[in-house]
Amino acid sequence: MEPDWIIEIQEELVEFKRNQVWKLVPKPKGHTVVGKRWVYKKKLYESGVVFHNMARLVTKGYSQLEGVDYDDTYAPVARVEAIRIFPTYAAHKNIKVHQMDVTSDFLNGELKDEVYL
């Protein structure tokens, strides 16, 4: 494995620890353990040159059964119309807008139930 990927994996794990979103526990009896895997992605400039590697630990949610392992799902997504209207409204009202990149944004959600990976 390339050193860049190892660095990205370590950064992802540091975010988990910093946000206190997990703890190591023995495998629980009577609970489904959801699988996980690393997903690797290279972000490229238009010229094709790599400017950032990303490594994310994701769950294999497809292994869960609705009504058994979970009751509801939710994924907040911005509609394209909202993305188009926002800068137009900001320009009309002369509002200064800043862009930012949020890392590990999914770690900021709160779950009602415990999930075992």
C-alpha cells in the first residue's frame, strides 16, 4: 500500500477518536455486526494530476435487514434547485458567502441506537 493511503487512513481514524464516535468493545451476543470496508478515491485537477487522496471507512449497510437491524433511514441531501437559488439570493441581497470543505461531516450526526461494526 502506498504511504499516501496509509496517511489518509490514519487521519480518518484520528477523526473518529477526536469526535469520540466509537469505542472498542467485545463482539456483542444477540446483535448484528455490520461489515465495513475502506473506500479509496483520488481527487484530480482537470489536468488529471492527483491533488488529494481520500480514504473513508464505510459500512456495508446492505447486509442489514429492514425491521430487524433498522427501522428507518435518513440521508440529508441538498436539492440542485437549492444550490442554484442560494448564490442568486446571496448576490441579490449583497450577502458575503464563504465556501468551506467539511471533513468527516457524517461523524457529527447522532444515532439513537447502538451500531456494531
